[in-house]
Amino acid sequence: MKAATVAQIKKELQFKSQEEVTQLCLRLARFKKENKELLTYLLFESDSEEGYVQAVKEEVDTMFAEINVNSYFYIKKSVRKILRTLKKYARYSGDKATEVELLLYFCEKLKSFRPSIQRNTTLKNLYNRQLDYIEKKIPALHEDLQHDYSMILEELHVK
């Protein structure tokens, strides 16, 4: 089965009653965890972006605290998982400033992580790729945010 385009879905939803749309959303939420997470964000957390960012940061703190530091193999796996989760939450928000703020926070946590990422090439490269990505995203933000985030980014650059 080929999926319909967003435009086709939008057009079809206009012909549905509010009750039918509610039932479709609930059915959609049952199928995949990401669908449920996105609906949770849209219904409960989209009103307070600051609170959402703070909640995500707390979850990142918890995930960093749970990393198995016995081997760089486990550290790499955990760091990649944290980054995947962070990007997923940033995608839910859709706000570029939120994405940049969360990625800067991730980089700060990674830079201060012990054992140091400087002793592992893969982690260093992952860290530098995120800094480059943030650098490309900053010009799309408001001037004040650009300045603030650029200052933080300068502090994070490791050579």
C-alpha cells in the first residue's frame, strides 16, 4: 500500500467530523510510541516551550548519569542513543531555537563527560559534527539568540 501525501490527507480530513478526527488520532496513537509522544507534546507541552526544554534537559542528565563508563564501546552506544532521543524531541517541537539550545546542552554535557571524549576519535568526531551542525543552524535564529548561542558555541569549540 502506498501512503497518501500530506496534501491528500489534509483534504480528506476536512470532510471528517470532529468526532471522527478524534477517533483517528487515538487510533494513530496506539500504533507507534513516537506518534503518542508527538501527540503528548502537541496537546500538553507545546504551550510552554521553556518547560519542555527543561524537561528534555533533565532526561538528558538522567541518560548521561546512566552511561556505563567501563568501555568506550558502551559510552559511544549510549551517547548516540542520547543524541537520537534529543533530535527526536527537537523534531517534535519544530522550533529551531529549541533544537539549537538542546544540541548546545548535549555538547556541554559531552564535553564535561568523564572519561574524556578527547581520548576517543569517534566521540570527538561526533562532538565536532554537532558543533558544525549548530553553527549552520544559528544564522536562521533571531539576532539576540544568534549572539547568545554563538558565545556558547565559541566556548565549546575544542581543538
